[in-house]
Amino acid sequence: MKIAILSRGPNLYSTRRLKEAGEAQGHQVDIIDTLHCYMDITSSRPTVRYKGEELPHYDAIIPRIGASITFYGTAVARQFEMMGTFNINESVAISRSRDKLRSMQLLSRKGIGMPRTGFASKPDNIKDLIKNVGGAPVVIKLLEGTQGIGVVLADTAKAAESIIEAFMGLKANILVQEFIKEAGGADIRCLVIGGRVVAAMKRQGAEGEFRSNLHRGGSAEVVKLSKAERETAINAAKVMGLNFCGVDLLRSETGPKVMEVNSSPGLEGIESATGKDVASMVFDFIEKKAKSSTNKTRGKG
């Protein structure tokens, strides 16, 4: 099969591993810089052009679209979809998961466990906003933040009010969430492919750090999931419409709580912690799904 990875970083671990795994299974795997793609949008024959030439037909694409280029990246992915190419994570699903507020609302509607979450626009709602998520301490998050950036723990109501007022003064969109103290600065990353949890790791924040992101000095180890945790991760991926994603959970006294569903999960941490060849599993899924999906799409034309 001919498969393209949409990535701005050909030397990044995840991109390299995917290319290596695909080629090891006999596929042609090209790495394409998303921002260098441009689209010929026509009703008769939509195409994607790249560095002055029309790209050939690909059987499948694997979008590795960074948060900073979500709008353009999903437009490129959507153009491939219009051409009948199988996309492991459809553009609409990526957009859905990148909007933290929308994704929390969708998870809530489906009854999936998550921390109590508040969202408001006007500063005169702050006190009630904090009260409604259970009171201080609370976690305050920028909607556009990634890798733990823009996430603040406010220990007291007064501190929470000051932080929220500061963010609102900058016209930033924020979420206010209940702090799950019993999680102890740890979370669980579940890697879901094709409706199945294929690997899971526990990420522990550095000493004195409530954020568990590996980019912030956290550590990772393999973890055994409970039935509830496994089902929660699978259901969260299903609600987002993602075939390949990372679901981040917190262990709480009332069951697993979803923190985030990541449509472009890194492979380095989870492959290192679990010893599993996740990259090859991605291509196993593509091999099963891409041909039938492509045939159905062409049949509609």
C-alpha cells in the first residue's frame, strides 16, 4: 500500500517509528510536510499539490497534526478524504478532539466520567464557578494549552479568583476543573487503536508537580488497567470518532475520569514504558480498514 504521514517533523520519534514500521511491513511510506501542501478544490477532480507537483493517490494517510496548525492541517486531511483516501483519524474527529470544551461536552452527554468542569465568560461568575466544581483547590486550564502548558493549580479560592481574572483580562478561554487529589499527581495514558486499548502506562509527575506530562519531567511505567478504565478509554475514543488516539485518565474515588483525548499521541513514552510495538499496530489496523474504506468511497462517486 502507498501511505502518507502528514508531519512537520520527519525526525521526530513518532514519525520515524511509523515510517520504519510501515516499510518493514512492505508499504511505501512518504512523510509529507502538512504546511507545504496546497489544495486544488474542484468538483470534478480534487487534488493535493506539494512542492509544485500533484501528489499521487495514497491508499491511506496518518495525520500527525500539531495543535498550532489544527485548522490548516485538518483542511489538508479533509482534501485527502475528498479524494477517496482512507484517513486513520478523520478531519472532523481531529477538530472535535482539539476543542477541549466541545470534547468535554460530548463526553458528558454520553455519560463518560470526567472531573467536574466549569466554563464562563464574565468575571462576575467566578465565585459561583469555583463553588460549582467543588471549591478550591481547582485546576485552571487554557483551552489552547498543550503538554501541560497553560495548566495551573490554585490551592485557595482567592488564588483561583486572581488567576481566573488574570486569564480573562487577557481574553483567554479557560476551563475550571475539580482537582482530583487522590490521583497523587499521576495519570494513565491509554493508547487506543481500532476500538481496543493496545498499551497503557502510568505517568507520574515530578516531585512537587501535579502535572504528569513526560515533557515536564514526569516518569512512566507500565500499568494494569481495570475493566472500568479500559471501557472508559474505549468509549471516549468512540465518542470522539478517533481510530488512533491517546486517552488520559485519572484514578479517582468515584472511578476513572477522562482528562483529554489526544488525536496525535506520541509513541516514544508508551513504547519505552511498555515495550510494545505500537507503530506496527497502527499499520495492522490500516491494512484491515483502508482497502474496504477506499472501495466504498469510490463506489459512492
